[in-house]
Amino acid sequence: MLSQPIWFIGCYDLLPEDTLQACIRKVRLFRGQYVCEFASDLGLDPSTLSRYENGKSIPPEHVMGKIKIIAASNSLSNVSDLR
């Protein structure tokens, strides 16, 4: 994981939020994490998180709840308002 969130670098605002998949990826990238790191934080297999980020599967409510909590704790208000 990066020592600073990606917003520190300055490109965070350019990441899209137009789909659920993009929002999940934005939360992960904002935290400076690889898929395997963020999946571990969520208690998921990395391939499952990858399917969520690529739109091949929709996360269940309990996973969305965890993502929303992480998003809110990182001041990602648009993302934390999902579903």
C-alpha cells in the first residue's frame, strides 16, 4: 500500500464515478491498493473483487456496506452514497 492515498498525488478527481464498477475501483485506487490488498480488507478473494470491478458480478449488500464505510472514511461522499 502507498504511504499516502492517491489524492495526495492529485489525480483522484479525474477518476470516473459513473458506474458501480468505476466507484469500487475508485475507492481502491484512492487508497493506493492493489486488488489483492483491497480484497483482503473486504474479506474477499482477489478474483471476486476483480469481477466486481469489471462488471461481471454485482457485490452483495454486505460487501457494498463495507465499501461504503471505507469510502465514507476516506471522504469519498459520492461513492459512499451508492445503492
